[in-house]
Amino acid sequence: MYIHGYGERESERLLAQAASVVRLLHGDTRFPPGSRVLEVGCGTGAQTVSLARNSPGAQIVAFDHATASLARAIERVATAGLLNVEFLHADLYALPFEAESFDHVFICFVLEHLSHPIAALRLVKQLLRPGGSVTVFEGDHGSAYFHPDSEIAHRAIACQVELQRRAGGNACIGRQLYPLLVQAGYEAPCVTPRVVYVDAATPDLIDSFTRKTFTWMVEAVREEALAARIIDAATFDAGIRDLYRAAESDGVFCYTFFKGVAVKPTHLLREGSNGRDV
Ligand SMILES: C[S@@+](CC[C@H](N)C(=O)[O-])C[C@H]1O[C@@H](n2cnc3c(N)ncnc32)[C@H](O)[C@@H]1O
């Protein structure tokens, strides 16, 4: 289950998110000419465009199991005039690729939705050639703080975290990237925090990040949170108002993403064929 849904607003939110973090994420993400790169869970292609544009000599293979999102991704990449992307409608747990057929794997905002992120990392490791790399980008909702601070805004955020947990995911997975990569059997993991800091001096980020990326995401779980009785309507709505308050001219918002890069060992490893523990 994908907690954010697949509606129009979510599509616009993913675009706003990609735009606001494009330098943070893609600024140092380049793949060499001639390399084959697998993008896991490309969604509406918000990251695919940056990947393909920044590594024009690489061949990107992007897949998602959501048909409507994939259609948007195909359209977006075509509109951008990028020719180095192939799309595939596929599920991560039933991929049609041969072992060791990719040089690099790119995963952005997907592990947070999976019940078995280590198994997923192991699965894609089988598709990597020895010495190939995985690049993972994830957020961490525990890292959100803002001014004016608001206890009820934190309670609204906690609804999103709890619902994602009930759906099998982990909205605070960013801080775990290092141990996840190690447990999945990768070598030399390098994890760096990528802080988004927003105040009146960054008006673009007020709109694209504080409002559209973060507050819209929390706001979107309103009905589900009320139905699950984890909060009442008045408290939730007041929490959302306080998040929008942090987007006013004297407000401040801060959030940390984490980027992890690690390498598939060149020596042989014994592992189950489904990527899970042996
Ligand atoms: C938050 S979206 C991120 C999309 C894109 N990576 C981005 O950053 O804009 C998570 C995506 O992972 C996809 N996804 C989740 N589980 C999947 C699976 N088992 N197989 C393929 N795609 C999956 C969802 O359909 C969704 O499009």
C-alpha cells in the first residue's frame, strides 16, 4: 500500500519535492557514459528527468508497479526530450532482469514504503555487477522542526508516521540508511545528511518545500487519520494550520534527507534467491 496515494495533488507534490531537492540530491549524482542504471519505483518520473539529464551517456531503466504514474513518467521524460530512458511496468519483487545486468541502482523515496527494505536492497544487489553501486535517497519525518514550534503540528505529523507504520513502512527511515546498507551486504556505505532549511530568504522553498512537499503530504492523511481514530479533526486541522504558519514570512522550516551510496562487494556472497536472509 502506498500511503500518499496516486492523485493529482500527489503528482504535483512529487514534482515540487523533486524541484526543491534537486540540487541536494542530484548535485553530486552522476553515472558514467556507457553505464546501465536501474531506477527503482520511478513514480511519475520526477527524479528520472534529473537522472537522465545529468548522466546523458548513461542508459536509465526506470520501473514502477503503478501504471498511471508510469504513464506520467513516460510523458514527462518525452517532453524533456530525453532519449536515454527505458520504462518498464514491473514490481520490485518480480523483476525480469538477469543477475549482474546493471552498473548502478538508484532508489529514491521508495524504501520508506516497504516492509522489508533490507530484502529489497538485497534483491537489487543481485542485479548489480560486482563493484557496482547503489544510491539511496530517503527522508526522515523525525527530523522536521520549525518556528513557531507547535506541539499539535508534531501530533499531525505523527499521524502520518503512524499510518505509514501501519501500512508496513517507516517514515523515519532516513537515519537508518547506513545500517540498512550494511545489513543488506553492501560495502563502503557513505551516508550524508542533506538539510533543507527554509526561511523568508528562500521564497521558492517556502512554496515548493514547506507547503507543497511537507505540509501537503501530512494534510493528505487527514481522512485516514480520523477514520483510524488516532486524532480528532479539530486537533489535526489546527496542526496543519500551524505547519502553514511556519511558511509565513517570519516562519522557519527545517528537514533532513539522507543520501546513501554503497558498493556491491566484488567477492562472492551466499544469499537466498529472493534476496531475504539465508
Ligand atoms: C514516494 S513514490 C517515489 C517516486 C519517485 N522515486 C520520486 O522520488 O518521485 C514511491 C514509488 O514507489 C513505487 N513502489 C512501491 N513499491 C513498489 C514495488 N514493490 N514495485 C514497484 N514500485 C513500487 C510506488 O508505486 C511509488 O510510485
